[in-house]
Amino acid sequence: MEKNCKWYFGNEGGVDVGPNDPIHQTFKGNPYYSIVREAIQNSLDAVNDNRFPVTISFQYFDLDRLQYPSFFQLEEHIKKSLEFFPNNNDAKRLFEDMVHYLNGDEEKKKKLKISCLKISDSNTKGMSYHPFKTDSPFYAFLRATGVSAKMLSGSGGSFGFGKGAYFALSPLKTLVVSSKDISGSVYFEGATRLTTHRNNNGEKLTAYGFYDNNNGEPTVIEENIPEIFK
């Protein structure tokens, strides 16, 4: 079901990342308006065939803990992030809310399902990916901050901040992206933005984690994408 996907966090080798995300702050005041605006703009900037309309849909679905146990291992990284900043009130608010979202109100019980928002479009070019090209759309959208892959001069955004609306809406600051480009190639990966934290061995990990079955790189084989995310 989960097809061996799991979370990958690299070793932190630079400045520690804390809980205050300025891009997140930009969108949190009106997250639903922001996500609709940004999603529509992104799709309109990537029209495949101008003879036909772009179609965008917004749907809710539930993600089952028992079917996707490795995805829910994100909770351990959330708790470790809180442990890294034990006296920081912003970290306490952020990560305690995340744990509550995953577990609910019943003590010593965990929610079996969490609600997710699915945003889909059609008649768009999709997001292609190349690991060594920083202008590839999938890279710019999911794997970088402050980078835009808008290739049209009339595109509605140019600084790469708009994708912050997606992370701002998520109670877990987490996205899962699945795309097929016009050549038929597919790309799949989840991403989260937490804080610097340590694993059980005391090693310092980066704030940014990726969910896939390709050793921390986007999944590129369609059969390896979990069905619910295709």
C-alpha cells in the first residue's frame, strides 16, 4: 500500500532552523483564500493547450494510519523538533498543535485517519524534475525556498513565495506532490518543514524532510507511487 515510502531527513550542516517561518506567517491570516488563489494561478501559468480550459478541483480525503504507517512516523520528527527547542513558546504552540492534529483528544489513543485536501488540475504541463537543474518546476516548487520556476513572462509569481500558501494551510506544514508532465514522465514526493532536530543517536537533522521510496529523491516510476497519491 505504502510501497516502502518513508521520511528522509539529512544531517544538518549549517545554521539551525527555528519554528518561525516568515513565508508561513505571510499566508496564515487567510489560508483558504490564499490556497485557492495560488493553486489557480499556478495552473493557469502552466496551460498545456490554449484551445481548452484548465480544470482544477479541490477535494477532501482521509489518510489511514494503518495503511500508511511510515508517513505517520512524521510525528517522531515533530516531537524531536519540540525537544530541540524546549523553552521556545513558538515551537511549543506549533508542534503541540501538530501532535494534537495527529492524535486527537483521547489520551493514550491516536487518530486512525487524518483529513487531507487534494488539489488536482488537468490540461496543464505538469512539473518536470531534474536533480541537477534548479529551474525544473518540481524542484522549485517542492525542494527549494525562494526559487520560482515560472517560465512565462506573464506568470503571476516570480519569487517562489506563493508555494508557502500550501505549507501554511497544512496543520503539519506538509505536502505530497504527484505530477505527470507532457512527456509522460511522473514525479512523486512528500515534503515537510519542521525545525532542526536530533535523531535517537543524537545526530542533528535538517528541518526539511522528504517522503519517498527513492532514498530521499523524487519517485520517478509510476508503479512505485502509492495509489492514493497518484
